[in-house]
Amino acid sequence: MTQVLRCYFIDNHDQVKRVPLPHYRRLMAGDVEKSAFAGKAIRFAEMTLWLDEDRIIARALTWFPLVHFDGGGRRDLEKRQQEMSLVMREIASSSESHWPELYRAERFAAFRWLPSQEILAQLQESLPHHPTQVPTHIHKENLSS
């Protein structure tokens, strides 16, 4: 199966706008300044599509990061470190206790958001409805980088 990653920015009017993957990766790495994002927490959506050999969507997974930006419009590295700290606490906690659930809830409250039905509908509309709408040049791309 081929994996395709699509990224979206959700503006203050709940309009979904696709972000090219290279630009999204630079934003997440803190390599790009975006003055419109300065000092704000911005809603994004990351959609992973798994395509079968006919390039038909077999599975899809979407998650909704809330990304904090510093006063200069770059990703807030302190907030990013806070999120990673919560991830590490969650992983290191005993599965026999309630701590992993508490750390996960704390992380989701600060670094995730819940989409409305209107936003979900826009994301669904953005899906390719025909195999030719899915680019082939990113075949089996490693999405972890």
C-alpha cells in the first residue's frame, strides 16, 4: 500500500486550506516564519491516506494538532518541548496506573482540538474521489521525516 500525507490549516472562519507538505514540514520544524501565526495557537489537520494498488483509498486517519507559534511567527519550541515531555511521561508511566491516561488527557487538552461537523465535511470533500487525483510521485514516502 502507498501512504499519502495531506496537511491542512483551519482558519478563524473554520475554512479548511490545504498546505503543501514541504511547507508544512518546515513550519513544524520551526524553519519558517509566518507572521499571521505570531503568538497564536493554530489549528491544523494531518490526514494519512493508504492507497491500494489501484490508487483507491483503502484507509484514512486524521489527527488534529493545535500548534503554538512564538511572537516571531515560528513554531514555539518551548511549547513543543512541553508536548514531548508529556509524551515521554505517558510512555514511561506504568500501564497499571492511571497516569498514562492523565498525561494523554493533559497533552490532548493543550495540543489537540476537536473539529466541527462542518470542518469534517470540508476535509471529506478534499479527498481525492478518483484515482487520478492522487499524485504518484510520493509513492511509499517515509512519512516519519
